[in-house]
Amino acid sequence: MAINHITGGQELLCVNTEKVYDWVLNEATFDLNIDGLELPINTVTGAQLECDDIDLNTVTCEVIPAEEDSIVVLDREDQVFIIDDEEVTLQVVNIRKSFDVIVNAQLIPELGGGTVEIGTATFSRCEQVILCAPEGTDINVSYTDLSCFVCSVNCDTGTTTEIDELNVTLTVRICQSIQSTHEVTIELEADFCQPRDMLPVPPCPTPTIPAQCPVVFPASEPEISKKKKHVLSKKKSFGVMNTEQQVVEETPQIVQETNEITAVEEEPNEQINPESVLNEEPLNEATHSEDLTNEEATETKGEE
């Protein structure tokens, strides 16, 4: 995307901004004891919670900056330091930071196992930081990481008239950015910025249909097996047996016929066993009559 400049080139500009005089990153870890947190009332049943109603292994904490006066600069004091063989006057800044710690716990399974807030405690910590922060500069503190975890916990059982209390020891970890700044007006030569080009709006998507299942439907005609079927038919006529063997393939319109003529020698007083030929078709009336005539002629010849 090309950058376009206003005709006339650069101009002399005056800009209000903040000058950073010094900037450090500081990490701090400390323990915090919170004693005497009274167990709250069960919001579901309305009964006062007791030590046996909470699971001490599920106690957790959360630390956040306090809503009021979270960062207070108590004072700053000039101090001379030797840095690279030169005397430099810096400031020792005393800062107080305030936090709120929220302690939570889970109820036992018999009471539903929900999470309840045990209580909130406010605490403060002070520290010294060496900065280039002369009078008139502002001290800005921002947290890059703010976390805590429960180190130990116990619950004190009260009397019939006293509420059970929770005692917690926490470890808090703070990662912070500390700057000394002051508002200034600076002069510089610069180009005026130009707006970028508009990004095109994506077009409407084309209609789509759900994916089909072509393997199942619509399916083409199933492939017909080429298994052959044999059809045997036999005709008898005066000692000559005509057998027509038809081979029918299941492929449409393909029929293979095999005609096999087998000569049968005529012997006196010998009859053809109908069971010797497999899959023999029933004889029609004409064939049966011819067989009877053939048998009578054979008997007459034998008598002669």
C-alpha cells in the first residue's frame, strides 16, 4: 500500500508529549499472613458456615491493586552516586503500594461443592527505588504481573456464639514497571500521516449444499455377476440322444448354446436309465410316444 504525502513535504511541528527521565523494571516477592477471616453465610441455605463445611485443600487467593491510593510516593531524597567515574545526582524514591487480597474456598461435596468468597484483606508494602526523578517529575507504576498462591491454611473452630475463622499465609509476586516522567512540548520536522486505503468488504458467500453420499445414493446399476448357469435338455429319438446344453450368462442378452450329439448304441433288451443324466427335463407327450414305439419294436425283434 503506497504512502502518499501532502504536497509541500515536511513541516515544523510542536507536539505535547511525556518525556521519560528514567525507567526500571522491578520484581518483588513477599509473604503475607491473613488471620481471623470469619467464615461467611452459605448463600444457598442461609446457614452459617463452619470449618467442616469447606475443603481446606481448595483455598485460593487473588491479588489486585487497591481501589484507593494504590500507589503513593511518600518522598524522594537526592543522593550523589559515582557512575563511570562521574558524579550523578539521583533520587531515592520511597513508594507505598496497596493491594486487596481475595480469599476463596470450595464447599464440601455434601453442600454442593460451590466456590464461596471467604473474605478480602487489604495490605500495603513500601519500597525504595533509585531513579532520575527530580522534583516536578511524576512517578508512574504499572504491574506487568501480579499473582499470589496459598502457602498454608488452617481453620479455628469457634464456640457456639463465635464464628469459625480462617487463617491463611500467602506468597505474593509483583512484577512492576516504574518510570519518572514529565509533560513537555517538543519541536520536530515530520510528514503528516495519511489514512490508509479501505479494505474491501468480503462478498456474499456462494450458496452451498450439504455433501452427498455417492457411494450409497444415487447408485449406478449393480455389476451383474458373470456366473454361468447350465441348462441341460435331452431328447431321445430312436436310439439317438440329442442333448442341448445352454449356457446362460447373467449378463443381459448373452446366451451361449452348446449342442452336443451323443450316439447311443442300441442293444437288445436295454433301457436307458433316466437317472444317469443330471438335470434331465421332463419328457413331453411326443417323446414319450416315440419311446413306447421303440420299445415295442425291440420286443417284436427279440421274439422273432
